[in-house]
Amino acid sequence: MSSVEQYKKDSMNQINHEDKAGKLHTVSVVIPTYNEEKYICQCLDSNITSDYPKDKLEILVVDGMSTDRTREIVKQFSQDYPYIRLIDNPNRFTPFAFNLGIRNSQKDIVIIMGAHADYAPDYISKCVYYLNEYKADNVGGVLKTVSRDNTLIGKAIAISLSHPFGVGNSKFRTGSKEPRLVDTVFGGCYRADVFYRIGLFNENLIRTQDMEFNHRLSQAGGRILLMPKIVTKYYPHSDLISFIKHNFSDGQWSILPFKYSSNPVRFRHLLPFIFVSGLILGPVFSLIHKYLFWLYAVVLILYLSLNIYFSFQVALKQKDLRLFFPLLIVFPSRHISYGLGSLIGFMKLLFSWKKEK
């Protein structure tokens, strides 16, 4: 039976929470937070309305000592719902939060969730079901990226993070018509024993720690499964400056993990680095030979043409031609800021290697 046929068969079955032996799995949801007062209520509400049995569920909010009302809000939730717990993360950063949540969990399954998202009532049930049914080690779904507001720039940013021209072949962002094995997923639903076999998240990696962990998991023979029936709404930054800063930081952390792993990211994460390096070095190489000048010109014209084409195509698809010009700005803003961050990350990496020698 093909994966598509198996998927259709599974989708017709009633979702259950048990393994083949009929054991009801216990689940820990780990939510890292830092100054998330605008979104934590929505995130926790979506977990409270989950159809998963509450006596088999715990929600661990691991907070990086927020300075806004995040902690106050979570404490109020924990008073009303005893299965919600607040855990302090004095180191603040995400990998520390992941590991604190895992260490404080005594459950069969650990699900990582983002605070900037909300989840369907059957999200946890589906994750647990497909984890068992496909004998996977990590299961995740697709992101439905939604603008935080109704501005044209906000909508363009959300579109760029779910379009192949913006994110490459990242299937959990662009979507998939059938289940597939992938290199990483958003959040992730893990068997708890994975962390005994593979270890915890690398706390040296402020970003991309999930990609590096899943790389280790794949190398150890683990199966990472993307299930299109599992959908999460994700709310990215909606202003251009925050979007650029976030991509710049992501770009740095697409390179810095090479200090700790031989192959921690995929080729799609390196493309902006190659592109921006070409933009910077192209004019210099063009002085060496005219063929290099024409190569540089062709690449530049091709990129600009693709940017215009996809911006117009998306605007037509969205039936809103006003999106054309914001997309013309947002797509290259993502690529260039990510690429510049990667270039800075590369320089930091070289400097650290020289310093160690």
C-alpha cells in the first residue's frame, strides 16, 4: 500500500490515543515563552480545548523570566487548570527551555509548541495517533501562516513564509498533499525515549537547535514524519523591520551550527548566503573578465524577473493586486537579510576557529 493510500485509510479511522497494546499515552506539552503576553492566552486556550484526556496531559510553560505580564497570565491559568505548570528558565533562550521542559516531564510523549501559534482541538490527538500508526520518532504538521494584522506588509510577510520562492522546499511551510519523511518539522511530537537515545537539544544554538537535533535523530535512524492533516496557525512578525531583524538572526544561525555539527542544515538554508555573497563579490569578479560580468548580470536579471513574476502571480491568486508592490519588497528583504546574517555568521565562525587554534 502506498503512503497516499495508507494516509487515506488512516484519515477514515477514528482518532484514538492508544498504542497497539491499548495503553493510553501520557503527553507533556512544552511551550517556551519570553514576553508573550499578546499570544500566550490564545495558545493556552487552544490547548485547554484539546480533546485529549486531561488526566493524561500536562502543559509546561517554560518562561525566560518575562518582564511583561506573561508569567502572571500563566500563573492564573495554572490556578484554574492544575495540569498547566510554569517553569523558570533563567537562561532565557529557547534550547534551555526545551531541555528544562523535557527534564521536568515524566510522560510518554513530548510535544514542542510555539507561543505564536494556536492549535486545533484534535492537534494533540492527531500527533499521538500518527506517531503510533506510522511508527515515527517525531511527527509534525504544516504551518498555516497568518498575518498578525490586516496591513498589506503583514499579509505579504505571511505569504513569503509559505511560498516556495520565499522558503524553498521547506514542506512544513509550503504544505504537502501526502505524508512524507522530512528533515525537520515545526515544533514536533517526540517519543520521550528519543531524548535518552539522541540526547537533548544543543544549548549552544540559540536558533536552529531543532534542525540540528532532527539531523542527529535522522542520522541515528529516526523517522521524522510530516502529516498534512495536522495544521497549525502561526503568527509571524507583521512589520518589515522586525521581519528583517528576525531573518538576519536566522541567517546567522544557519551557519554557526557548523561549529558543532558537520551537516546541521540543508542546502536551502545556504542559498541566501550564496546569493548575497554573489551580489557582493560579483562586481569585483566582473572586472576580471567580461564573461563574469555577463554571468553576474544574467543572475541579477533572473532574480529580479522571478521576484516580479512570483509577486504578480501571488497577487493575482489572492485577488488583491495591492499586494504586488509589498511582495516585491518582502521577498528580497527576506533573502538579503537572511543572506547578510549568514555572511556575518560565517565570519564569526571563521574567527572562532582561528581563536581556538
